[in-house]
Amino acid sequence: MPALLSTSPETGAKSILRGLSRSFHHRDYRLFFSGQFISLIGTWMQQTAQSWLVFRLTGSSLELGLVGFAGQFPIFLLAIFGGVMADRLNRRSVLVGTQAASMIQAALLAWLTLAGHIQVWQIMVLAAFLGVVNAVDIPTRQSFVVELVGKEDLHNAIALNSSMFNSARILGPSVAGILLAAVGEGWCFSINAVSYLAVIYCLLRMGVPARAPARAGVSLREHLREGFTYAWRTREVRTILLLLAVSSIIGMSYVVLMPVFAEQVLHSGPRGLGLLMAATGCGSLVGALVLAARQESRGIGRFAYFGMLSFGGSLVLFAFSANLWLSSLLLVPVGFSMIVSMAAANTMLQTLCPDELRGRVMALYSMVFMGMAPFGALLSGSLAHLFGAPATVAAGGVACIVVLGLFGRRLLTL
């Protein structure tokens, strides 16, 4: 017994480390992870700086909501076509194209801002352009992961992607907060433009084997019909997508109002905005690592259910805080709960769907998770304009809990 006690902690630590790093045994996934991580830091810097720029120019929460709507509405309209492209074309080549287009968008935003010509309508147009690019990029990137690691390590890779996303979510806004105060928004956009070179380089270095092409002679309309029919007729997939859509509209849009909280509620300026965003990212990172350490995907539906429940409750508590440090602390469980529920939903969808429909199913995931967000951004911006940001966020948290109670119990049995 003493020998067992002395070796168990070390054995347990090694087991956890092996569980966390399984996907890194694949060379192409290591390249994918490193390139995306650098690029995502720049993306979060741009998102934070863009929100601050809009609020600085207008002082309006409604304008923040409109810019958020312009950036994400194209995903709702076009993601399913991006999913068809992901199932019909070489996914790596598609990703190289989307990353190059995103780099051009960031460079234009940087040039207009540094030249002093930037106006809100230009930000909206460029945000909408990036939304069109993301409508292709997101489902392609989501469905590309299985080609890098195989199905046996898929749930680990999805969780690691979430940890990468949220590590960048910590670093990007923190750096952006410093740069915003020191040199302004334009340099944040410039750094983001350069960061895309890293992911393009890593994609070109990969040796991903050619994937079997889509069935010859099948029309675009038939591909679209197959995707929608599968999602509607598969009860588990339909349930997950419904809950994601509702939570995206009424809960996730709290991010749009962060500049309002930083400036008007917490009186902390751009540095406070960076701290709030980084706190959410810290919680999300911990949640992603908890999921990555799991050895299997069985029982992950419970993670989705209780994660969504905790997310709604944490939002309500955050809404009533008027202290910067307390608000930052309360955003940690918000981020943790959000990423646990979203990554668990992603894992369940990718585990359930057949390979030949993966791009279209992940397109539907993108449509309901990110594509519905512009409606939430517009709604939250409008409600915050009328009733204030705290009341709007609190109502969103309560609504998440109510909807989960009505429709979410199915998750417990998945």
C-alpha cells in the first residue's frame, strides 16, 4: 500500500498530461495549432480594438450592436455554402484562401485607421466582408481537424482548439488594452494583419493526404438538401442545434456590451476592457483543459447541460457587479461555463455525424452558434440603449436558464 501511495500522484499526473497532449503526436496538428494560435492572438487584438474604436467614435451601445450584426450576419446567411465547399473541395487550399482574405481585411482596417480616415460605415463594411470570409473559413476549419488527428483523438483536438482559442482570448485583449492606451487602434489591426502570415505558412507546410472527393454529379442543391435533412431528422443533432441557437441569441451577445461595462459601469477605460476580456478567456481556458483531459467523449452531454446552466447563472451575477475586480472575477465562471457547453456540443455533433456530411453539419453549427449572434448583438445593443447594459445581460442570463429547463434535459442522456 505505501508503494501505491507514493507512485499514484506521479502516475496520475503523467496520465493527465498524456490525455491533454494526445493530438500533439500528429505533426500536422502541431503545425495547425501553432499557426492558428499566433493568428488568433491578432484576431482578439483586432476585435477588442474594433469595439473600442466604434465606442470611441460614437459613444453608442446601439452602434456596437450594429457593427457586431454586420460582422456575423453573413455567417448566418452563407455558412451552409461554406460547409458544402468544405465537403467538396480541398479543405487546406480553402483555408489558405480564407486566411489571405482575412489578412487583406485587417490591412485595410489598419490603413484607414492610421491614416485618420476611418468612419463607422467603413468599419461595418469591412466587418461584413470578414463575415463572408468566416462563413467559409469556420466550417472548413472545424471539419479539417479530423483529417489531422483522426476520429480517435477528435474530442481531444476539439478541446485543445478551445484552449488555443481562449489562451489567445487572454493574451490578445490584454495586449490590445495596453496598445490602445499607448498608440491607438491602428497598430492592433496592423499586428493582426501580419499574424495571418504564420497560419498560411503552417498550412502550406502540412502533408495532409488527399481526401476522397465528393460524389460526382451531385448538384449544389442536393448537397444542401442532404445537410438540412440529416440535421432535422436526427433528433440529437436537432436538439443540440436548437439550444445553441437560443443561447447564442440571448446569452453570448454579452461580449458586445463589454466596452459599455468598461466605460460607463466600471469606469475603467481600455485597460479595464482588456482585463474583462482576459478574465473571460482565463475561465474558458480552464474549461477547455478540463475537457481535453477527458479520456473519452462518453457522458459529455452532461457537461453541455450543466455548463449552460452555470453560464446563465454567472451572467446574472456579473450584471449586478459595479466593481472592476469583482466583475473580472465573475467573468471567469462565465468563460468556463461557456466553453464547456460549446466545446461539448461541438464534440457531440462531430462524433454523431458521418464524415461525408461533416462540413455541412459544422456549417449548421457555425450558423446557429455564430450566425445567430448578430441577432443577439442587435437585440442586446437595442435593449442596452433603452434599459442599460446590466439589465440586458441579467435578462439574457435568466433567459438561458429558462430555455435550458424547457428543452435541455435531452442533453443529459446523450
